[in-house]
Amino acid sequence: MAALELMPAAQPALTTTEAPPSTSSSQPSQKSMSKAERRELQEKQRAAKIAQKQQPPGDAPNKPKSKPKPVAPQNPTQPSGADASRSKDATSAPTMDAAEMSKSRNLRIFSHFGLPKHGPGLKGDIHPCIVRLALQFSEFKICGANARCIATLTAFKTVIQDYTTPPNNTLSRHLMTHLSPQITHLVSARPMSVTMGNAIRQLKLEISGSDIDMPEQDAKDLLCQKIDDYIRDRIIIADEVIQDLACRKIKDGDVILTYARSSVVEKVLLSAHKQGKRFSVIVVDSRPLLEGKELLKALTSAPPVSWTLSNDSLLPPPPPIPCTYALLPALPSLITEATSVILGAHSLHSNGAVFSRAGTALVALMAKQHSVPVLVCCETYKFSEGVMLDGFGKNELAPSHLFRDISTSSQEPNLEILNPLYDLTPPSCITAVVTEVGLIPPSSISSIPMALGRISL
Amino acid sequence: MNIWATYQRKLEDEQISPPLAAILSLVDLCATSTAGTMFELVKALNEGSDSLKQHSPNPISINAGCELFIAFVTLFPHDSASFSDLKMELVKQGETYVRQALTYRRKIGELAVDFIKDDSVILTHSYSRVVMETLLLAHRSKRISVFVTEARPRGLGVKTAQALTAAGIPCTVILDSAVAYAMDKVDLVLVGSEAVVESGGLINAVGSLNIAIIAKSSHKPFYALAESYKFHRLFPLSQYDLPSHNPRILSFPPPIEQDNILGHPSSAVGSEVPSSRITQEEIAKNNPDVDYTRPDLISLVFSDIGSLTPGGVSAYLVGMFAG
């Protein structure tokens, strides 16, 4: 902060705009800026103005990072927990101020990580189901790449059905402008996942390609049908194929190690059990989300299989899956037991790197070290065309107010808990990626979109 | 018709490798089949390939050929007037393919020869037709000398050595266990293959993995030669994930004469005799025929579609089957 405030003093002549001093650090004159730069500056100024308006005058300007959204009372959906913390904030205002200052200093190198942006409340007419979905996202009630994508598409179906084209406009031209603020609202709750991005891109394409002469209701029905098809083809059916392929790699007597919870991995393990394979599972888990507990619950409460008749003899139901639950620090002593590692993914980049829950890279690295094969289950709609080299360039932080079980964070002014949600597993640590088009080595990911014809879409 | 007998007969031809023999057997099956529809024909072909696989102790290379032919049949545009015409067309195409495939070795040899420098020492493993072709081709323009491993249990390295010596190439048979000893004298390793799999790895006569690991650690290039009909849609995760693996391999014999050791000679009746005599056949029985070489150990794969890195092989396979 100190450095930022010194800068304008050094170059006072250049700041001709009326921007607040903290944001106009070192800007060249507007004429020498490109169009994009000018727009960026404008937006910065606008944001600063809003921030100034909404905050009591004593606060630091870039505060709203981790503090719960300072909402006006007309928003009744704000959970009561946040209300309580807000009132606490109000009482301890001076100490919190100091904490905020140091926090912004500590987090400065991580400040580009996506955090829920609690900007100005509802902007534009946001559909109620999007408002609800955004809350579910920001509270981590809906979490996971597949779940979020399905939930988003389902909500968009409602939005599309409730939409009427304004007069003198066409659906194919106008619907997207109606959807954009909804998407913006969802993104403000939690950064967009790659899966959502891919699905929305596909949806945009379908909208712009819809026939201009079609009656409105028919066009809307067709779009909803397209959304259903997308969910079915790219997620549901893809998962079934992946289950089938991954199950073939599970043999009797195997010990499967998995990390956190992935919906696909859960399905794979359950269906392998259903096929009567005798294997055991080690669930490795880690704070802050502790998603592995959910997986453990699902595996241990696998539906009881009744006695089966085979070759005229009654076979007893297979015993439940033997499971071990351990936290990440126990991994080195458990990895030697494992015969294979099966992981889920948030997204897969074209250099073969897997972006997944924080901790996955550690598990994959350790497995490689012990030459245990690592399988990553990932549908092709999670593929991203970009290249990622580390988990630092782009990531997301778990909002500290949701996962604060170390009670010190509010009392220790110099302590900031950093919980990146994802990390990047380099392709060299992965043996194979299980997709609906087969098992492929991570280095050949880039040849898949072509095979699926996604480039032409 | 007995497809296994047909397959055996086709294999008698020195030039025909197992995948091609499998394709030719399926072509014969196609010609004699009474199937009246595409569905019946594909069903008959699948049954034929299953029976081939069941008879063979090592189904991997047969599978590669069968898969290729069945994929070809199912994707073949059938616009001919009658189904028997279509079948004749398929038979013709199959035979043309095999005839063409026989020229692949020459093509591969021409690609690989450029990587062999004058006066180089080459290590090869067991016996491979495509390696022989390449070495003989290299011998015409370059001075080469060859180490060939004995390749137990089948001992095919001796066959290679005989053929090379007859052609005038200096050649020495080395023990499988002497590969590490010899590696420092070697300039490059050249091996054939049973199948090239989707990971870009290689399935070949047992011992190839040892050679690949030793070559990697001595920083010597390890080249594999494979005709494109050996490319196989398979992704082994480990040695025990291969279709050729069975519980008998690496199994332990039931323990004997425990009582003797414990000092109770009561039930040990002449048990000294079987334990002391372990025959070669017995050893071979508990050992694998093939092993899987990981892609990171392979420098290049020469094939009739070009010289590929292991990554390129998998990209080609993914593009061919996943499309």
C-alpha cells in the first residue's frame, strides 16, 4: 500500500482525471493509451467510485476481497451467518482495518487468484433461479466441475423458457444479451469453471445458429432440447463409457488409491464393485474441503447387493468395499500399498496437464515416484485449449469465511490463511487419461479435439 | 472351416508375420462364409478372431491384425449390388492390403538406415524380419557389426546370428544377462516388435525391457521398428496388465519337503529327486513370452507411415480409432 500511495506524488502532473488517488497510481495520458487500456481505466474508476460510495469513509479501498458482501438490506437472501460476522466486523472496526491492511500486503502475490467478487449486488434483471444458483455456488453447496456445469445448464433452461423476445428483435440476436448478465452474475459468485465455459460457448453457438423464422416457443424448446442433449452426450453417457473403460483396469486384489472426491471416480469404483470385483480403496483427503468424506460415505454405504443366481448356484452378495481413509500427510506410507491411483479432474489442458483439486499433484507425483500407474478420469468436454505450466498463473481461493476452522484467523492480525482450490499435475506424472474415446496418454490430448470435431464447432 | 489350421498354414510362409496371417485367415473366412448380411459377416469374423485368440498362447499380435481387418470391413462403403459381390471385393481388398504390407519392411528399412552411421555397432534382440531387412540394407552401404542377444527361452538370437553371418555381417551372440556388459560398446539398439500400443510403448519378446532400461541409463538410442499393422489399440498400465499375462507366469511352485527341513523325515519319501532337477521347459513355463517397454524408454519408432516419436505413435492411434 505504501508504495502505491507514494507513486502519485512522484508523477503528479500526469493524473488529469478525477480518479481517487489510490487507483491512479501511474497512468500515462489518455491519448497515448490504447482503446483497451482506456476502457480498463474507466472500469477501474467506476469500480473505485462504487467502492467509495458503499464503504464508510475510513476503510481501505481494496477491501472487499474476503469480507462478506456489504449488502444493502433489500437483499433477503444473504445467509444469517454472514450477517453475524458483519455485525462483528462493525463492532471491531478499527482492529479489522489493520488486519485488512496487512492481509492485502500478504496476499499481494496471490491477488490474481479468483476470489468471489462481492461487487455491487444484482445488476440487470437476474432470473431468480440464477440468483439461487449463484448463492449455492458461493456457499459451495454445488461444487465440482460436472455438478456445476449441469446445474448451470439446467438453470439456463428455465431462463430460456421464461424469456420473451422484446419487440423488433430476434431471439437469435437478443437472447445472448439477456443471458450475459446472468452469466456475469454466476461468475461473480465463483469464477467460471472450464466445463461451464465450454458448455456456454456451445450454447452461444446454438443460439446464434437458431433459425430466425422459427416460432419463438419452438426455438426455445429446440434450445432446451440441445441443452439436454449436451448434458446427456457429453456428461452422462461419457461418464458411463469412462466407467466401463476404467473398470477394465481394476482387477481382483487391487488396491485403488484416490484423492478427495470426483463424481466419475466414485461411479467407477461403485460399478467395479457391482461387477463383483474384489478390490479395496484408499481415500486420501485433505483440508479445507474434506470432500473425501463424501466419497467414503458413498463407498461404504454402497447399495447392498442381494444373493445372485449364477450357474444354478446361489452366490452370496459380495462384501462391501474395504476402505481406508487417510489425510494427505499419511500418503507416503500408504502409496506403497496401492496398485493404481485413480483421480478426477477439473479440467485438462492441451499440453496434457491436469488441473484438479489442490493436493492431486502431490498424489500423482508420489505415485510416479513409486511407479504406481496414475489414471485420470476426465470427460472430453473438460478439455481446455489453453496451456498451463503451473497452478500459480490461474487458480481460485477458497473463501476463508466458509472454511475457517482454525479460529485464529480473526484474532491474529498478521495471519492470513491461503487455501488455493486447485493445482496442476504435470503430464509426466500421469500414465493415462480415461476419456469416453478411450485411454489416451496425456501427451496426445491435443489430437483428441480434432478427432471429435470440436474445432469445427 | 478350421480357422486355426488356416492361420498355421499362412504362417508357414517365412515372410508372413502373425498379424498378416490373422488378416489372411479372416479373408479366407470371408471368402468361404455363407453370411448374407453385413451383421452376420461381422459376427462370423468376430467369432473367427475369438477362436484364433483362444488357440494362440500370445493373442496380442493376432488381435492387432483381426482388429484392423474387422474395423476395415465395418467401415467399408458397401454400395455394391449384391452382398456376395461385396464379399468378393472385401477379399480382394484384404489380399491387396497384405501384398502391400509386405513392402512395408523395405520402406521401414530405408527410413532406419539413415540413422545408422558408418562403422557403428548395433545391438538387436531375438529375431525380427524387419530388423533383418534393415541390417541387410545397411550392410550394402555401411560397415556395421551386430551384437544379438540369445533371447531365451526361444533362443531365436542364434537364427539372427546365422543369417547375418551368412550375409557377411560381423555378428556375435551375447547372453541376455550380458547386455549391460556390452552396452558401452554399442552405438544404437534396434529391435522389432510384436505390437506397438496406444501409450507409444512397445510389446516385444521378453528381454526388450531390460535392454531399453540399460540403453536409457547409458544414453544410447533405442529404436523400434514396427509395421503399421502392428499398431494396436491397447493401453497396458503395467506388465501384468498385458493380455498375455496369466496367473501361471511368475507363480511359485507349491512348497515341498517342509517336513524335512523341520526335522520330521516321516513324510518325505524320495522328495530329493524332483526338487533338484529344474528343466528349461519348467523355467519357460513360469516366464512371460513378451514384455512391455514404456514409451519414455524409446527414442523413435520407425514405421511405414514415418519415423515417429512414441508421442506421435499415440497421436496417430488416437486419431485413427477415436475419430
